[in-house]
Amino acid sequence: MIDFDLPEDVQAVRAKTAAFIDEVVLPAESQVGTRPYFDIVAELQGKARAEGLWCPFVPREWGGMGLGHLANAVVQIEVGRSFSHLGAWALNCMGPQDATMVTLIEHGTQEQKERYLRPLVDGKIRICFSMTERAAGADATGMRTTAVREGDEWVLNGEKWFSSSASISQLALVMARTDPEAPRHQQFSTFLVELPNPGFLIVRDIPVMGENDTPRFENEVVGGHAEVAIENLRVSAKNLLGGLGEGFSMGQHRLGYGRLRHGMWAIAKAQAALDLAAKRALERETFGKPVAERQGVQWMLADCATELYLTRLMVLHIAYKMEKGLDLRQENSIAKNYIANMIHKVVDTSLQIHGSLGFTHDTPLAHWYQEVRAQRLVDGPDEVHRWKVGKNVLDAYRKHGSTALAAGGDLV
Ligand SMILES: Cc1cc2nc3c(=O)[nH]c(=O)nc-3n(C[C@H](O)[C@H](O)[C@H](O)COP(=O)(O)OP(=O)(O)OC[C@H]3O[C@@H](n4cnc5c(N)ncnc54)[C@H](O)[C@@H]3O)c2cc1C
């Protein structure tokens, strides 16, 4: 029998998280912009830890809740209701902190875990991930930053672009080319770099879309996307993370984790946008009737509801595949592309239904509209995922004489 009922322990952890978000985190959101953001975070972290809500996906022996993929996913849908990210910071599962913890757990040496994983889990340090360069984004194998071995150290030179949160981080994961002669995907390795560091120069936080909409206390820096110059950056050989040439392969195990987290946050935000759309459509009258009574508007709402429902199914299927340890690369790419467009469409539709009000900052929609646009670029742009999905369709046909396995065919 197909069973979509969540197990009792999963329902319980969801309910506990939901109560914490409702009673502790959401009331604190009005403080954003009135006092330092990370002071608010520190207070919330104390309260979350006291409740046992901490690093949901991290094994208990490292100080987390040790949740499985499904349980973590439903915790994330609650965390995702805090649109200022206070919820994610409160439970210490903000990106890229969380993905780095996952990587360190899987690939770190014992020494690296003690030195970096422990303070990350403790919420004492923040990290950034530096892969993209002006020269290379969608095709990261075009990276030009080099790492050359000198005795017990590696010396890195090059530049990075869009290193999110670099300006507020104490640790960076930096990818660089260690072997130009190796096969394309084995030329790159990842280094743990302690910050601040004279070889890792933050040139600026790049001005981006929507950034001025977020309230900030006395212009404090909370995140930002940094342009970085890497000049004779010396890194101990002990700080090579994973094996030499494993920069790309090491990221694979994070795919499903990232999809569940991003997917659940997208569902939470799209759901909130659709709720706003329905409320406005019911309240607003034009030409003598509520806007909600127009079939044209009902169809807009129906399309959004359909996409939200499909997203929920995709995310649950990915959680299932992860729990079973099954290959989910095709589903990941399908979901990555679909969900990024789903959230874009739902927020846009809600904004449209609000008319000129949607264009103002009297609702959160204009801010969300700008913010969610990035989702169609980060973690691989739409076109790259669709390209991969299409290639997998062709490969499946070549191998099996059917495209079913590239189109969810293992379900039915
Ligand atoms: C808000 C934000 C945060 C980010 N944070 C980080 C971070 O923390 N760390 C980090 O390393 N990077 C980060 N990035 C960078 C992000 O990963 C890259 O923007 C992304 O990989 C795309 O690279 P690019 O921008 O250089 O696009 P390009 O490589 O220049 O590609 C441009 C466009 O070309 C098209 N295209 C490219 N290849 C193909 C193809 N094969 N088929 C069809 N069309 C194609 C697509 O339309 C694509 O959007 C961030 C980006 C943003 C916007």
C-alpha cells in the first residue's frame, strides 16, 4: 500500500519545530533592522538549543539532532516560513553552513572535523563557498584559480566571484585547479581556508538585485556576495578537504540534501505567496464583484496550486530516494529546474493579483520576487539542468529502448 502518512516521530519533530518558529522566531522578525542581526540570531540559537532543535541533519555524536532525510525535510518546511532566515540561523542550518557540515562529516579527516566541524556545529564560526569565478560559472571546470604544492603547503592564485557571505565568514571552502593534466573533472581540489587571510582579499560585496529592500541595522553586513582576489594564498596541506582531484565528485552527495532544503523553503514561500493571493482576490472588488469570482483569476490560482502540489510530490520522492540510498541525479536536476521556476511563477502570479499593491513594499511580494530570481541561476542555471535532463532521456532510450527511467518510470 502506498503510504503518504508521515511516521509519528517525524510528525512530532515537525510539530515541535513549527511551535518554535511560531512562538519564538516569527515574533523576533520585527527586530530585524532595529538591532544587530547576529545578536538576534545568538539569542534565538540559545533558545533553539535549549529546546533540542539544533543542526537537524547532523549526527548526534557531533551535536546535532541526527534526523533522517524525511524528518529533516519536514523540519525545513517549518524553518522556511521564517523569510528573514532567522529560523535557519536559529537552528544552525543556514546555507552554506549546513552543506559544509555535511561535506566535513562525509569527507573530513578527524583533525579537520575537530578543528572546523565542531565550531561550525557549535555555531561559533560561519563559512563561505568559493567556486564560481568571472571566468567560470555554469561550467565550473573553466576555473582559473591554481593551487601549486610547495613543501607542506599549497599556494593558491586567482580570483573568485559571488562567494556568498565571505565578508562575514571565518572559514572558506576554496576550489582550485591542482592538476591541469588530469581528466577535466579531476583537475580540481577543495581547500579549507581560515579567514581573515592576507591571501584571500575581499575586493567588494557585489551590488545585487533586491539587496536594498532588506532592513539593516546601521548598514551592518549580514551576507553579501563577494568578489575575491586570491594572491599567494598559503594553505597547509592538511587543509585539503577530500582527496586530491575530488573537488567535483565530493559535491555529489550533497545534491539530494540541498534539493530537499531548497525545495522545502521554496514550498513554504510559495505557499505564503499563494495565501496572500487568495486573500487579496477575495477582498478586492472590481467591476462589481470580488476578483476571486473571475474564472481567469481562479485559473491563475489553480496553476499555482498545481505546481505547488507537484513540487511537494517531487520533494517527497527525492526524500524517499535518499532514505533508500538510490541514485537521484535525474530527479535532482528535474526538481532543481522545476522548483526554481515554480517559486518564480507563484510569487509573480500573487504580485499580479495584487495589482499595483504587489509592486510596492507594503507586501513582501516585491522583495520575494527579486530574491527568488536568483534561484534560476544558482546551483546550475535552468538551461544546464534541462540540458542534462534531456541528455539522460536520450541515454535511457539508447540503453533500454525506453525513456521511462529518465522520466520517473521507477515510480509506476
Ligand atoms: C545570489 C547568488 C549567490 C551565489 N552564491 C555562490 C556561492 O556562494 N559560491 C559560488 O561559488 N558561486 C555562487 N554563485 C554563482 C552561481 O553558482 C553561478 O552564477 C552559476 O553557476 C552560473 O554561472 P554564471 O553566473 O557564470 O553563468 P554563465 O556560466 O555565464 O552562464 C550564463 C547563462 O548561459 C546559459 N548557459 C550556460 N551553459 C549552458 C548550456 N550548457 N546549455 C544552455 N545554456 C547554457 C544559461 O542561460 C546561463 O544562465 C551565486 C550566484 C548568485 C546569483
